[in-house]
Amino acid sequence: MLSDIEIAQQARMRPIAELAKDKFAIESRHLDPYGHYKAKLSFDYIDGLAQRPSGKLILVTAISPTPAGEGKTTTTVGLGDALNRIGKKALICLREPSLGPCFGIKGGAAGGGRSQVVPMEDINLHFTGDFHAIGVAHNLLSAMVDNHIHHGNALDLDVRRMSWKRVVDMNDRNLRHIIEGLGGKVHGVPREDGFDIVVASEVMAILCLSASLGELKKRLGNILVGYTRSGESVFARQLKAHGAMAALLKDAIRPNLVQTLENNLAFIHGGPFANIAHGCNSVIATQAALKMADYVVTEAGFGADLGAEKFIDIKCRKTGLRPDAVVLVATVRALKMHGGMGKDDLQQEDLAALEKGFVNLERHLKNIQNHFGLPCVVAINHFASDTEAEVDLLTRKVADLDSRAIVCRHWAEGGAGAEALAAEVVHLVEQPSNFRFLYPDQLPLWDKIEAIAHKIYGAARLDADAKVRAQIDQLDKDYRYYPVCIAKTQYSFANDPSLLGAPSGHTLTIREVRPAHGAEFLVVICGNIMTMPGLPKSPAAERIDIDDKGNIRGLF
């Protein structure tokens, strides 16, 4: 059986400029190619789309992830290809992969099997340099903060209350907490600092939530970098950093066009993680796609408790976007793991484990239907080890919840394996929707966190020490109208990643809060989640190589 990279390397790609013209009549003057098979779209073209009607928006999300795999990106690609196969004009919108997980444990974000976006190696590695630009823009502000302090500190910044860290696009636990500025006066002012991974950067969130260069620059200027010794907020605009930061991002903010294995166009742009950030691709790409196509398929990171909640309560709230339908991806394998089955035993039929683990899918489905008021279909991402009895059980249990489960074989068959799902989506987007947010804007911050914890996670209570609770109460004076972005483990509804299925009655422990003033949301860090991941004992980097002819091996 061919690996994902071997399938991708056999793809018959078409030049991106030729494909864009054939599919969407995009003239070459509106494309800046990065080689033959990827390109950035011009703002002139995007601005010219304004008067067109918008297509239907389909959100793809998933059950809580497990090591067994769910295939959310693979399903997004397969569904997009399937919609085109049945005669619909469709585009997909995905996030860009981070290098950290590519060389760590999670893997890439280009789909899998016969449902991939290509050129896969480029997408999973440096791509068009967007992440590099975001990291440099972020660290420029970090350097200007320290430079300001070194040269007299006219703003009276309190080095003990700095909220702006540095970033790097790699999993590196040794950089989580550092001491900088050592070596004497000429080398700066010593202070505590640390690194986050680029996907957790507020600059990443700002780029993905900005609809124009002007908005990008304004939001960058509104970044909170720290406080004065008298407790006053200090922003990036006071350091005169936002203009240069925006200049570094002038190309990164333009969406990237690539193609699927079936030569359908796809946007890949922006890449915040949903376990530590807001987990959605860029607003610019999504809005442009909706003006270009009749159907737009996009994804939100990790399980629906994280990605879909943030897609709705942050991205939709900020932009006016509204999903017309939701696809909830599940696998028999993953649900058996949620039912207590070990990864090494998943090839065996186990109806009891499947039924026990079904509660995870049930909660996600009910959250989508009851709390967000959206029509939803369950996509069963098929594996060869799935038995007929297991698929029948899963299908019947979904039907009992007033939804429909459709077996999809897009990993093995490409778009042809997801045509039944595409047909159901076409039907579903025309159904009545009672779309709503989880909480109103004016609700106090603590109550917004409680709403997510109780309604989505099934938690009984919140826990925060007196210092954190006081900080939330203080922030509520200035940030009450902001949505909250909860950073927590993706593996469970609870803080504890080992609590699989659908735990309830647990406590959500808040460790830290960070106001993202430019992105306009409050980051609430829970449990032991880290905004700078570490590499596993045996990282994927050990298995990635390149031959003498430049061919990459071992990349999934």
C-alpha cells in the first residue's frame, strides 16, 4: 500500500495559473506564483468579488481526536472533490500546517490517501513562507520592546509584567521559560521571558481574522505588550512597531491557492491551532471562496468542542459568516478507543467498546444541533478493518439522534468515495437553521467561560486560584464584550486527556488568562496545556530524509 507522500508524489498536477483560469476565470495577472503549483491571489481580484452573491458554507469538524485518527482534513478534501464530481462548483479552505507537529507527533495537514492537497511536501514544509513572516513580525515586536527598555524605557514598562513573548515554529520545550539579556549592560536588560509556537501567536490570530491590510495594521497596533509600573496598558502602536509588522505581512495576508489530487482548487491560508488558539483558516480566504463558489467546505481544528465552538463564537461572531451545515467526522476505530479499547486491538470487532465510546460522538452532535442550532451529518471515515456490524450499529445510533451517518471511502477512492456525503450536504444546506452563538456579547467573561464549560464540556464547575479569578474580574471591565478562546487538551472534554468518552461533572481548571487585545478575544489557558509543545521521545524528524536527487522521504 502506498504511503500518503508516495500517492502525492505520483499526482498529475496542473500548473496553478492554468487551473485557476479554467476553473474560475482568474487571469494570471491576479496570481503571484511560487513555482508552478502554488500561488497567492491578489487583493485586486478579491476586492472585485464584493458584489457577487455568497455560496453555502459547510463546516467540517470531528469527534475528540485519538491516536487512531479521525481524518477531518481528509474528509474536507474528499467532500470538496465529491461536490465537484456531482456537478457543483465547490472550493475548500484549509489551514496551513505548522513545522513543529510535522517533525513531532501529530503529522501534517494536507489530507491523506486519495484525498489530499498538493504539492504535499511544500504545503507541509515551508510552503509560501507565511509562517516565517508571522514569526518574524511577532519577534520584531519582541525586539522593539526590549530595545525600548534598553534605551531608557520612556514608557516606564514594568519588566515583571510583560505579556508579549517570542515565538518559533518548532516544538521546543526548553524555550518555554528563559532568562534573556544576560552578559552585561551592552546586551540588554535581564528579564524573564519565554517562547510560544507560531500557531499560538496573536499575530497569527490577527492575520486570520483581518479582512484587509488596513484592518491588519490596526489590529497589530492594538496588541497589548505589557504594563507600566503604575499599571497602565502599553500597546504595540506606542512603540511604533505596527507599520513595520504589517509591511512584513503584506504578502502573508494574501491567500494561497493550490489543488487537490483531482485538480480542484483549494485555499490554504493561516494556521492557528484549536487547542491553544482559535483554530480556523483566514477570514480573507473563506470570504473570497464564498464569492467564487456555490459551496465552500472548510474545517475547524481538533474536536467540535474546540474548533467548531471557536469557529462559531469567534470567527463567525467577528465576521458575520454563518455555516449552513456541519459535517461531524468520526471513525469506528476512534470511537472504540473512546470506549476503552487499546490502539493495538482496534483491528478486532468490538461492538461493546463502540457502543460505550459512542457517547463522545453523541455529545458533539447534540452540541452542534442543540447549542448552535445547525443541521449536521455524520461522516463515517471508513477503515478497512471496520466490520459491517460495527458500521450498522454506528449508523443506527446516529439515526436515533435525528441525524444521518454516511459511510465515506474518500481515503481509498478520492471524491468518488464521498459522493453520498456530498449529496446529503447539498440537501442539508437548504434545510432551516436556527443558528445561534453559545453566549451573548454582553455576558461577563467568567460567565462566558462557564457557558462553554457547562454546555459544551459537561463540566460541573470552574476552578481558578484567587489571583486568576481577580485578574478575570479586572479584565472584565475592559474586555467584557470579547469572546473567549479556551486553550485546553484536545483529547478530552475534561482537563485530563485520559478521560475519554464524554466525561461530565468534572472541574475545568483555569491556570492563566491572556488578553489578546489585537485579535479581540481572551485566551483562557486550562489544565496542563502548553502553548509551546515539546517533541516526543521518537519524533517524526527521525524518519524524514531526502535523497541525492532532492526527493523527500518519510513525510507521512
